[in-house]
Amino acid sequence: MKLIMAVIQDKDSNRLVNALGEKDFKTTKLASTGGFLKEGNTTLMIGCEDQEVDNALDIIKDNCSHREQMVAPISPMGGNADSYIPKPVKVEVGGATVFVLPVESFLQF
């Protein structure tokens, strides 16, 4: 058995949860916050059998798209002001960061 932890953008979460549910994957949805953009993310915990991991990863890949977003940089607090760019910049966001972990035991009470 494996535990898949997928950190995705909030915009992709409902679509992904629905797609996983259609294929009978059970998910637990957690609110999380990214460290770089300081924006809300969703972390999904998906438990599945070893042979279903690739199917789950394909669903995640198909439903979490990359997109460009304009981001206003955070002003430096005590850092080097020479490298500070005071206007918004484009960054690529979206997609998924996925961890596949072995599950030693699974209990349900």
C-alpha cells in the first residue's frame, strides 16, 4: 500500500478531487500554504494499492495544469535592496508536487 501526498494549487483542487473520485480513489483534502508565493495550496492524501499508483499519478498529471501568474514581489526586510525588483514579475505556478510513500500499516476504527 502507498500514500500519495500531492500539493496542488487551489484552482485545481475541485477538478482533481472529482476526477479521483470518479475512479474510486479516496482522498483527504488539507488546506496548506506555499512557502514561495505565500498563497493557499491544497494538499491531498490519497491511499491506494501499489498497482494503482500509476493510475492516480496520471489523473493528477491530467488535472493539474501549469500557468503563468503575475506576482508582486515582497519588499526586502533587512536584505540587500540592490536585487529588489519593485514591479510584478511572471512566475510559473500550478502543476503538482507529489510524494509517494510506503504505508507500513493501515487501520480504520
